[in-house]
Amino acid sequence: MDQIGTKTIETERLILRRYVVEDAEDMYRNWAGDPEVTKFLSWPTHPNAEFSRKLLEKWVSYYDEGRTYNWGITLKGDDHVIGNIAVVEREERTRSYELGYVLGRAFWGRGIMPEALKAVIAYLFQGEKDLNRIIATHDVRNMKSGRVMQKAGMHFDGVLRASKRNNLGMHDTAYYSILREDLVTKEQYEALFLEMNPGFFERDYVQRVPEDEPASEMLLRLQGFDEKKYEKAFADNVTFGYYHGDMDTLRKVVEQVVPHWTQFFNEGARVYCGFVDGKVVSFCMIQDFGEHVVNGVNWKIGGPGCVGTLPEYQNRGIGLTMVRNVTKILRDEFYDYSYIHYTYETKWYGKLGYQTFVSWSGKGFV
């Protein structure tokens, strides 16, 4: 992979820079010599500042090779280092880097580490065009580190038991990752939307959507879908599954919710429903939106469409459970993303992990 080396990174509040040997006192005082900071780390607490100095002499010498990614974290207006962030492992075959970081205890709880982590992730993806994946890990007992990864936009991949060792011994390890394809710009999302919905803003019903009531489009990356995120218990007379009955009967149910949707429920539609005593009370179509290339990666996109529940059965969890089940079906069928089109129910779908990627009104994108 290309190597761009450690260059200065500036964020809203921080300067990430190369170390100099003179940083040894700050390094030892702020984090390396503090057992409370290092207890979850794989390297031992430094016994004194001289130990830190000798380590920095090695680190500084590596910069000339141009292959090291190792930053000291400083606050703007104060050049004293307060923490460290670095690439600690490389995997050329999978084009992956692993990041490690540490921050002085006096600076915890101020959002500094997520800000630094986001900046380094952006720097690496922008500078190394063939880098595909960045990971970070933490001892499962160190949940604060996991929240840093979440705030930086990384995805939780799972836990490997007894997979690493730190100053507390062997530990179960939580793994987070972010892929190049996850870093999609606003413009790319808008282009994807128009590709899936050609001529959208030329439609009369779209142009009637008021500017002060924009609609949303939502996506869920299915690799990260957690079906246990939403669970609801029902009586035995509530069941879920594909609809195999007469389509005219189904259209009569759809008509009670959104009359103009009946045109979409034809013999070729794949429909999943919620039933009470064997009768349809909730419905949605399982749609295939095709494959689309984003950041050089193919996205196979499907989704639940025309989702509705009879008024007398709303607010019981039947509709959302139906959508959860459809989302699981799409994941099991190896779709990459599930897509919700034209919705105002962002909080409802958000319970399953769906996120808004664009909003729009009759005037265009908001």
C-alpha cells in the first residue's frame, strides 16, 4: 500500500504532530507514567521520564522511513503532548490498519479522543487510496474506549474471547471497524438517491412536498444489523410471514391504510405481513433496488416498501417487528444495505438502526 507517513493534522481543537525527543517529560507525566491510564494497555507503565525519552528516540528515528503513523496529540495554543494515536498493526493482504490510542487522565471526558480518531481515519483514507479497512479494539471492561470508537463512526463487529493480553492479563476483546465505503459524502448519497430514483424531482407529487416538511431517505448497513435491537413478545394469534393469499383481498387491506398504494401490490410483488388470527393487519413489499457502485464498491440494495398497518393495530409493535423480520431476510439474502424510501417515521425506523442519508422537499435536497 502507499505510505504517506506522519504529517501534521489540524482539527477544530487539536494539532496532531510528530514527536520530538523533548516530549518525554509530557509523555511520562500525562499518560505513560500513570498506572490508571495504562491498565488496559498492552505495554507497561513507564518507570520514569528517561524511559519515555529512550522510547521517543526510537520513534523519532522511524519518521525518516516514511512508513510510520504515530502522532502526539496537542491542544491548539499549547504544544505540550497530552496523548498518542498511531497505527499499531498493518495487514497488507486485506489492506487494513489497526489504530491504537491513549489520552492523559486530566483530559478525559472532553471529546478529545473521538475528535483525534476521526481526523486520523480521514487522513489515512484520503492519503492511501488502496486502504480499505481501519480497525480498533478494546478490553470489554474498558467501555469508555468503545464509546470513542462509536463517536468516531466505527462499527461494532463483535467480541473475541481471551484474544489479547494487557496489563490486567488476558481479556475478551471488542472489535470495531470502518471501511472506505462507509465514508460516503453528502454528494455521493444524493447521486445514489437519484440513480435509484431517476427523474424523482420532476414528479408532481414530489413537487408538492412543502419545504418546511421535508421527507427522509434511510439506509441500514446489513452487516451491522442487530435483530435483537428490537424484540417484542406477542400472543399466539399474532404471526408473521409471506403473503400467499388472493391479491385482491390484500389490496382491500392496503386501501384502508394508503389507497394509492394498491397499484403496487400485484401478482409479481413479494409481500411480507403481520397477521392476527390469520388475517393481514400489517404489510410491506420486499423490494430489490439493484446494485450500485459507491466509492468503487458494489452495494446490493433492497428494502421494505409500502409499509403499513391497519389503524386499529398500530402502536402494538406489529409493524416494526414485520420490518425487522424483512430486514433480517434481506441480510440473509446477502444484500448489503436495506433502504427506506420517502418516510417521515425516522424515529420509528431508527429503532432498528436505520439512519437518514438524505432529506428532500419539492424544491430538492435539504
